[in-house]
Amino acid sequence: MTNIIRSELYKLKNSKPFYICLFVCAAIAVFLALAIQMGVVARGTEDVAAIADSISAVSLLEQTLGLTFLPTLFGVFVSLFVSGEFYNGTMKNYVSKGVNRVQIYLSKIVVCGMAVLTMYVVNFAFSCITGTILWGFDPYGVATFSNLAAMLLGEGLLLLAYSSIFVFVSMWLRSIVASIAVNICAVSLFPTLLMAVNYVIGDNVTLSNYWISGNITALASLAPESGAVLQGIIVGLCYLLGGTIIGSILFKKQDIK
Amino acid sequence: MDFVVQTKDLCKVFSGKNVVNRVNINIRRGDIYGFIGENGAGKTTFMRMLSGLAEPTGGTIRLFESDDLEEQRKRIGCTIENPAIYPAMTARQNLEVYRILMGISDKGIVPELLDLVGLGNAGKKKTKDFSLGMKQRLMIAVAMIGNLDFLILDEPMNGLDPMGIKEVRDLLLKLNKEKKLTIIISSHILDELSRMATCYGVIHKGNLIDEFSSKELERRCHRNLKIVVDDVYKAEHLLTTTVSANFDVTADGAIVLYDHLDEAANIGKMLVSNGLAVSALVPGEQDLEGYFMDLMRGKK
């Protein structure tokens, strides 16, 4: 298993899409901070004081983490990295060398998870650095270590859950284009679909609470609603483990072309 | 240990159709097994099952006389259909991926293999810019990483120019000779296959319809005289007793004579004078392609 993960990491290290995604993660953090700053300046001197009192690096973090942009980018990257094995036919080399299929699947989960977390950390780091330079890290003392850690770790877990779903889709569809489309839909379209279904079935159950994106939005706050953190952790673990288990069982039975 | 591959009643069914139907193949250590068949005959599916890419619907596979296929497949290398390489990486990086995967600590194996397949000078060129011949040779190097004893090659000559074909052929013969590598190879270029293979299997509509060694092929394709008579048993007796001839009788009752070929007229006269009606006396000589074509037409 160690050798498979090392081999996957070697591929990741030599993967151009990975570095492009890292750059985009960093650029989007800087761009968002500069856009907010330019917006503040454009409002005029009277409003600036009022608005400037509420923005900081931590508030920028809250805004960045709540966006669907990051999961969408991760979905595209995982599709390229995983489905590319089928597109290039290289998955055949792995299987025909007698590597256990479950281990192949798990290594994809582990390495894609690591890639996604690295991009997340880069985005977080650039948000912090740019926000701190422009407004200070937390000049109004909103954040505590525990609520900041809960937000970041909770979001990290939910992004890993997304990564597990993306790997599942990419291994199952085995087509780069199809898996990019489905993964983008999972991030952008599926939450809208859940909302629509919720209109039909009424407010007794909030379906978005059971999908990853709803919890990402709920946790992208330094003062989340009570129970949101626990719910986010449970949903994240369920999708992470569920995607891994079902995906590895399906891959074990799949013929490889 | 004699056998590298043993299959028993191996089957694969796709959408209710038997793509591979009860195939029994035994490949001995050191063999170069030429696998012949038309498009869609089941060659690739059979090879995919051997290499673990497809699950058999029925039957069994034994590799190196063991049932632990996952473990034994570590000794197998394969190139099935198109060359499967990472296009954005160099040849060295491609091999590094598999060196790490197989847990080989000796980094020297990568340049060694590149030299062996003639890609030692490929340098930093990305494999997407390789010619098809270079890709095929790199695939052979990828297949050879690890403790390789058996190579599965599906159409490795496809798309190669004559020089590329010769390079791949020379490489395979060298590997077979020097490393005692057992190889199963399918190809539509039968003339090329006949320059390498030591035994052959012919698959048709999923069924293995013939299996023979290169010596047997030589004998079957040897210059011959095909004789068709009204009484085969009498003709057999006459040929044995009067001229001590070396011959075979085909399934459709023709006699194929392998010697006394320059005395065709006398042999015909002798048969007729002994009361036999000779309806055909045809000289012939074949190569593998001709033999295969005849086999497909049901002539043999």
C-alpha cells in the first residue's frame, strides 16, 4: 500500500493540473481580498469607516470557504487526475501488475484527499496573508482558537468528503469529460435540486443538511448555529467512508478497458 | 515448473454472447506463443482475462502453476491495445512511476531498461511527442519493470513502420533468448509473427480451433503435393509400401505428400495403374498467412 501511495504522489508531483489548481487557489484568495478592498474604497470615505470595522483576514476566510468555487475546482482536478488513468489506459498497467484493486482505490482516495487539502491550505494561507496585510488578522477579536479550528477542520473534513465523492464518480465513469460534468453538477446543481425538492415536500426535513455543500455553508462561520459542527462532522464522515467503501467494492468488480 | 499459463474452459460472456468460449491453452516456459484470430475473435478478451483486467465468466486460469493470480501477476507485464503511458511525462518519469509502485529501490533499473529498449537517449522529451514505435518500446519497458517472467503483448506491431517492427521483433527475441522470457503475442502481421513464435493458437469466434508448434507449422506449410483419390485407404497403403512416402491425410480425406515431390507424374501414374481414380494432384506451399486463411475458410 505504501508503494502505491508513493507512486501516486510521484504522479501528483509531476502533475501540471495540480500546480495550476494550486496557483488558482492562491490567486482567487488574493483576488477576492483585493476586490473587497477596492469595493470598500469605492464606497467613499464615510462608509469606509463603517465597513472597514467589520472586515479582517478571518472574515475573508469565512467568505472564501462559503464559496462553491473551491469544491468545483477540486472536482475538476480529481476528474483529470483519476479519470486520466482510464483515458491514458495506465490503470491497466496497475491492475495487470497484480496490484490489489481495493488498494488502488484507497490510494486514489488518500492522494486526492492530500491534493485537495494542500489546495485548501494554500487558499487559506493566501487569504490569511492578503487579509492580514490589508486589514489585520483579527483586529476586532472575533475569532478564538477553538472556533477558528472548528471552522477550518470541519471545512477540511467536508472537502475530503467531496474528494471521496469525486474519486467515486471518476473511477465509476472512467471518462474525463463525463466525470468533470457530474462532479461540477454535484457541487453546483445538486444543492439547487435538493432545494427544489424541499419546496415540494415541505419544511419538515431540510435536505441540504444531508448534503456536503449545505454543511460547508453552515460551517463557514466563526459562530455557527448550535449543532452545525457536529452535523457537519457526521455528514462529512458518512460521505467520506460511504464513497470509499462503495467505490472500492464497485471497482473490484469492474472490467478495465 | 513447466507451465506459465494454463486455462481450463475459460469463458467470457458479453451481453449473452460467448466472446471467449471454453478455451484451454497451455503455454510452456520459454515459449513465444503466437495468438492468431480475426478481429473480434476473442484474442484481446482472452489476454485481458489473463492479465486481470477482465473477470472470466467461467473456467479457471492458473499462472506459473499457481491459483494465487494476484501474486503471480506481479511477474507479468502486458501491453494491451494502445500504449498506456503518461503523455505529459518523460520516458524516465513513466518508468519511475512503476519502479516506485513495484517497490524497487535500485534506481539504476530505469536507465538500464531505457537502454534495453533503445530509449536511452529520449532525454526530456515528453512521451506525447514520441513516435508510435517509441511508445510501443516504452510500453515494453514498463511491462518489464519488476520480476518479469511473462509478457502479454496485444498487437504490439500495430501502426509501426518496417523499421519499428524490426526493432520490436529484435527486442522480443533478445528478451526471450537472454532473459528466458515467456511471451504471448497477438498480431495480424502473420509473416512477422512466424519469425518469432515457437507455437501458435488460432481462435475463431471465441473458440480455440487449432494449436500447433512452429515445427508443426513448418511441416504443415511445407512444399507438398495434395492428392485426392476415390479410395484413401488403398492410396495410403500404396504410398507406404511402394515409395515409403511421408504424408498426412487431412480431415476432408485428401492426402498431403511431403516427399517425392519431383515424381508427381510417376506417383499419379502408379495410383491410377493400381485402379484408383485420381481427381486432383496439386502442388502447394504455404506460409503462416496462407495456412491461417485456409483454416478460416475451413479448408484444413
